[in-house]
Amino acid sequence: MNLELGPLKPEPAPLALGLALFFLILWTLGRHLLPRIERVQAERREATEGRAEHAEALRAEAEAVRDTHLRELAEARHQAARIREDCTERGAAAIAAARAEGLRERDELLTTGRARIAADRAAAAERLRQDVGELAVTLAGRVIGEPVHEVAARRRTVERFFETN
């Protein structure tokens, strides 16, 4: 073997021994060490990818739960809106009923008050006629100088006066 390697001129025996040992180390590495390395890398890959898959499954489950809660929340909002609308309608009905009741009571009070005022006015007018009649008879008696009660009662002068007016 005549190799031109420049200043490195290796000896063939150590070179053959070195090559044999190199291939022996490569075979040992390939036979024992590389499968272990592959197995460890596979376990690591499985652990990391398994965790990623597990994380993806958890994320999907969390999204499903979130979607469920959002649907429940939307339903609760709709129900609250229906309840508010129902209460608004009930309140409006209650206000209308109270207003109608108040108007009815007011009308009753006005009718009762007007009747009472009319009765009081009639009683007051009757009493006033009696008092005016008595005062007129008394005044006439003072002007004439003698009592005219009997004459006025007999002739019904005061009653005739009020009947004509």
C-alpha cells in the first residue's frame, strides 16, 4: 500500500488496528448504545407529545365546558329579560288598576261631597230663611213699636215673600 499522505505516513499495522477498533466501537454503539438512545428519545417524544395530546384534550374539554356555560349564561340572560318584561307588564297593570281605583274613589268622594254640600246648602238656606224671617218680623215690630209676630204668622207674610223671590 503506497499512499501519499504527505508528512503523515501511517504504519499499516497500527492503521489496521485503529480501523478494526473503530468498527468494533461503531458496532458496539450500534448494537447496544444506539437502541438505548433511540428508546430514551422515543420515551421523551412520547412523554412530550403525550403531554401535548393530553393538553389538547384538556383544552378541548375546557372549551366544551366554556361553551356550555356560555349557553347557560345566554339562557339565564334571556330568562332575566323575560322576567323583567313580565314584571314591567305586571307593574303597568298594577299602576293602571291603582289609577282606576283612585279615580273611582275620587268620583265617589266628589259625588258624596257634592251631595253633602247640596244638603248643607239647603239646610243653611232654610235656616237662613227662618232667621231672616224672624229678624224681619222683629225689626218690623221695633219700627212700628208693637209686636207683629202674630200678624205675620197669621198672614204668612215671610213665607209669601220667599215664595215669590
